[in-house]
Amino acid sequence: MLDIKFIKENPGQVKEAARKKHIDFDVDHLLAVYEKRKKLIQSIENLSKVKNQANKEIQNAKDDEQRKLVIAQMRELDRNSDAEEKEFKEIDNEYQRLMLLVPNIPDESVPEGKCDADNTEIRKWGKIPDFKFEVKNHVQIAKDLDLIDFERGSKVAGFRGYFLKNEAMLICMAIWNYATEVFVKKGFVPMAAPSLVNEEALIGTGYLPQAKDEVYCTHDGMYLVGTSEVPVMGYHSNEILKEEDLPLKYMGFSPCFRTEIGSYGKDTQGVFRVHEFTKIEQVVLCRNDKEESIRLHEELTKNAEEILQGLELPYHVVVNCAGDLGLGQVKKYDIECWVPSQNKYRETHSSSYFFDFQTRRLNIRYKTKDNETEFAYSLNNTGIATPRVLMPFLENHQQANGSVKIPKALRKYLNFKEIKPKRQ
RNA sequence: GGAGAGGUGCCUGAGCGGUUUAAAGGGAUGGUUUCGAAAACCAUUGUGGGGAAACUCACCGAGAGUUCGAAUCUCUCCCUCUCCUCCA
């Protein structure tokens, strides 16, 4: 959510943001609704003032005669105010609805573009492996080594269902342990967060109302989160934090659920795009300082890169074009890992900052040293998502003999150095 | 799931139809005092909207209702606590 004062003073910037993000939003309509709402509020408040004064008169009335007279006048006033209040409710609903749909302004450095194809690479790490044998994709590797059972997965969980088995499951747990250790060392507070949440948490983070199709909801009006960013951001909702406690850095760990509506036919094989997965997420609240946001954004991105380097996975970082930004995002980097079978990089991480877009919705503020109350700024980035990372993991570490080698960083969490073919 | 008790300002907690522009205590901030501190005393101390300002409106879990008037009465919902039941 943006500040209505900002929208009023800078309608051009908001219009430009909508254009750049390829979002259809009528700024002039919002401002018209806002002005109408304001006039109604003023009118209703004037009436309240008159009524408040009349109430004092009733209290101070010397006799019943006078009291009855004022009461009669009040009844008349009430009759007129009912219609106005009804009109206000309608206008206010419309105003609240529209305010949730105003896009945040992308940073000047965000390139033009419509979709992920227009994202631009800013750096690369790691050597793309040069295999001297026929490369297998991760689905084949998983099948050959009995690591993931997709057939039985779909039997139980439907399309995109899967069971992680044997070393695949152990590796996922090792990756969680490894990543957790990295984040705790960096001062992040590790947190197992709820994945079943109420509507407020999803509105607050900017996933609802506009992306309703992508979220699972339950029969009792709860929702399954697509990322622990949602519960972890909700953690401090309606709170006033202390400036000296900022930045607050959390490592959220939770199952994640995504309907993947709108991605029919994409990545139908394997563990890249599934309905249910597990993710470690970095979530940060900081002061309302643009420079600090930018600095922390780079830091969160580097943290994720460090983990990929530990996993010895070649990757590159792209800056997302404006059309590939979410409603609230100011700027986003995706980190994409090299996938040998596809001969391209695929997204494993997404690092973004929001300024106060989320914290306004969630009402997360802090007291400055001068005792001013300000909205905090928020950021988040993936830490590591499993089993998605198994796709580049299994493929990049595959060996000519069909085994998969385990990178050193994970060895202390596992009692094997490679995944060997199982004897029949 | 069943029964009961509650949700009030930064915290504890009073108020149960008009004197509440929310008592009292604690905390915090400033001041007096002091070589300095503690203690004591004095003062200040919520949020949001409108307005240049004076000022004004709203907010006592959320929403609706009764009333000239609601923190206070009624209804619905949400949440917390205690006990029981069940349970990984």
C-alpha cells in the first residue's frame, strides 16, 4: 500500500509505475473516489460536531421542556445523516479495495520489460560443467537411484505430487541444516512459521486480493501460504518496534503451497514446479531508509549466493524487469542455477525489497530516537527451497558412472559422499 | 468438541448509560535537588483523519444494533486464559 498523500501529490509516478509493471490501474479514478470520500467524511464529522454539542445541551438542560426540544432536533438530524453514512460506506469500501491494488513504484534501475525473458544478467558464478557423457535430467537420475517417486506421488497427491526417498530426503534435510547454520551464524533468528494462516497475513504481504487464484484456501476460510514470508511478516503486525532493534533478521522455515494456476503445461516433469515444497526464507525489517534497504537487499542476495556456492552449483543473478515484479516489489533479483539437461539457468531464489508497501498493510512501525513513529521497510529473499534445488543439484553433480557426488559443505550432515546406484 | 472467565492507553488495572477530554499505580521523558547518582518532589507522556491555524472528528478486540447520548446495554464474530474431552 502506498501513502494516499504520496499518490495525490505524485499521480504521474504511480501511473508510470503501473505502465512499467504492466499493471492495469486507474489512478485518476482512485483520486476521484478519495476526494468524494473526503467530502463525505467532512460532512459527517460536521454533523457529529453538532450532535456532540447538542448532547452537552441536553446534559446541562435546566428543565424537561428544553431537553425535549433538543431531543426533537436531534432526531431530525439523525434522519438526514443515515443516507450520508450509507453512501460513505459504499465509497469507503471502494476506496479500500482500490488502495490494495495500487502498485509500488519500481526503482529507476529496474529495466523495462514484460516478463522473465526480459530479465538481464548482472553476474555469474561457477563453472558450467562440461560432461564427457550423455547428461541425464534429474527425473531420470532420481528414477535410476530411487530418490523420488513421482508415480506413487501422483497416486496419492495428484498431478505434481511426489515422494522424496532415500538419499534425496536425507540431502534435503542436510541442506536445511546447512542453510540454517549459515543464517544463524549471520545473526538471523531461526523460526518455524505457520503455513496455515488467516486472510490478513496474505493481504498484508500483498498476495491478496489480486493473486487469489494462486493460493490454496481451506473450508474454514484459512489459507496455505506459498512462502513463510507471509507468516514471518505477520509476526510483527500491528506492533511498534524500537529503532535500536532494527534491522530484524528472520529465517523462516515452513512448508509452502502453490496452486500453480496459470502455469499449466510448464515444467510438468520433476520437482521444479510442485504444489507443495519446503523453503527457508530470509525476511528482514529495517528503518525507513532507502540506502539501508538497498544495502540489505544486496546482503540477502549474497547470503543466498553463499549457500549455492557451498552446494557448488553454478548460478547467475539477474535483475528482474519491471513486468516481472510483483505489485509491491521495488526491485528484484532472481538467482538462477544452471540446469545441464535444459542447457540454461532456472530460478531457485528471488530477492526483493518493498520499502513500506507491506508494513503499511501490516501496520508494522517503529519509534525513532526522536520519538517519531515510522513505518519500517521490509525485504525478503529465498534461503533455499527444496526439492526445487535438487534439480540443479542432481544434474550438476552427476557422474559418468551414474552416481551423484555430494559437495563438501553437506558432508558433515550426511554419512555418505555420493549417491551410488542401488544393487538390484 | 464441551463448560466457565475475560479482551480498556507502553505495562498492570479501575470504570458497567451522560462529571471519561479513560481513575490509580508502574514505566518512560524533562525539570528541581546533588560533586555525581539513588531517593523524593514537580511536570510531560496514545493513535489516526480533516484544517494554515484555532480547533475538530474517530478510536476502550472487530462488526452491527438500541439510545438524544455507549468503554458501559443487546446481537454476531474473532482472540486469550482456566478446567474437561481428544490427540501428533
